[in-house]
Amino acid sequence: MIEVLAAGGLTTVQDGGRYGCLRWGVGTAGAMDGMALAAGNILLGNDEGCAAIEVQVFPLRVRFTEDGGFALTGADCLAKLDGVPLLPWCAHHARAGQELQLSAPPPGAWRASRAYICLPGGVDVPAVLNSRSTQLRGAFGGLDGRALLKGDVLRAGATGGRKVARIGLLPPSVALPQQRDGCVAVRVLPAAEYEGYTECSRAALWRNAWKITPQSDRYGYRLAGEEPLEAIAPMEMRSHGIVPGVIQVPPDGQPIVQMRDAQPTGGYPKIGTVIEADLWRLGQAPIGTRIRFVETTWDEALDALDEIEKWLADAARQVALHGHTRGCA
């Protein structure tokens, strides 16, 4: 259904993630912004975790080889279909031969960094360990375990003129804003080695803005702050299980947040964990921007998940209420 005409680096096929495989040393992978993935699928009447194209380096150009619907969510990437601007967070209909172009998101107060193209029935690639997500380090999943290249062709899981939602959705970054001092804020639970850091460093974790450095990717975000985190005493640890969201502290005191392609084990001390409900916010934060950590509790983390589920349920209800047509008005 789609032929790739031009693609920046690291454009991949991702779904809701590969779960239940950590015991084999296989990480979760999956969309960096699970909210955007789920919303695009809702607009098309798909299951929320269906595979989509995740774009993080622009521009991207694709050609539709047959008529069909698609949805655009995530970053507002000034999308155009045959030169005609398209609304973000909305579903559209393309005719065979039309070209879709996504450009770099414009600067703004809060600029998302990744866009998602969802197709009816999801992107049809083979499932590996119950997921279609690309695992770049292991070179499996997605399309041949790699980033998309010029000339690649991807098909939709559903065909036959399937209709799409005729409404757009309010992005969760607008509906569920969360900032501190102009920075994206993510809620964090103190982790196992939190008390092993000095009182000043524990305070600095919450007080400081942390810059996402260029050494960041889908595996982890390496951060830089004015006050490196200092342990009360050296910590020597054996490698142990870690998951996306865990904040590790290497010897230089500059934290690393494990992201979707995180390895399943690590030996650095853990000072905190970004809650699951806020991982999408972190996944959309661009390189070079600053984020803030906000201390939270277990009950507050569960409430945050409930808030996410409510947003998704409301989105599905809106789509069901307005029905479907052949494009976004």
C-alpha cells in the first residue's frame, strides 16, 4: 500500500511492544509514544497496539500504491498529500499514486519529535515473538529487523475500502499538559538505590532541569545537569533486571533514562523510575531540550494510568459517536 520514496534515519515499524520476553534477554521495543500510536489506531478502527510507521528523522516521503485510509499522529510535521496540507491527529484518505510528505516539526513551546503513520489493520509485517516491533540491536521484527529505506513497500493489514474516522483528536500534550518552568515534566518514583545518594543529590534530582544530550536514542536518554548525582559511598552492583523508565546513574553522576529499546539488564545504580503513564511524554522530548523530574507516589502513578485510559476511552467514544467516512473533514 505504501512505497518509501525517501526516508531519514531510524524510521521503523513499531507496535505496542514485545512483552513477556525479558527472561530470554529480549527487550520490549515498541512505539516511543504509545499514546500517539493508540490514537492513530483508534481513528482507523484498529486495535490500539497495531503496528505503525514511527518517524523520528525528517523528511519522509511515501507513495500510496492503492486507495486507502491512514492516520497521522504524534509530531505536527507539516504533512502534505500531493502538496495539500493535512491536519495532524486526524485520519485521511489517499488515492493510488498520491504522495505523502512529512517535514521537520516547526519550533514551538513544546515540540514533539516523532510522528506516526497508521494504516487500516496496522502495518502488515511478520510477527516475531508476538510483536511486529523493530528491534534494531537484535536485527529482527519490523521489516527485516532494520530501519526503512528508499524502495521499501509496506502493506496494510486491512484492505477493501475501509472507512476512517471523520473527526480529529485533541493531542494528549494539550489535553493532559504537564510542565515545570517551561520544561516537559515527568513523574518519577524513587528506586532501590535512591537512599544511597547524598541528601544534596536527591534534592538536585528534583530541583534541576536535565538536558537530553545528543548521545540519546531509542535505547536510552543520556542527560546532563549542573549538579552530578553523588552517591554516599561507592556502589558495586551485579547486573540486574531493568525496564523502560528506569533512571540509572553511571560513575560520572549524569543520569541515563532507559527507553523502549533498553537492554533487559544493567549494573548501574537506580535512583528512580519514570512512571509508565509519562513515558510517552519523554519519548516525544527532542534532543537538546530540558526535562524536569517530579517526585510521585505509587498511588499517584496508578491514578495517572487511569487518566491515560480515560483519555483513550474518550477518544474511542468520540470516534464511535461521529462514525466513519472516507477522510477527515
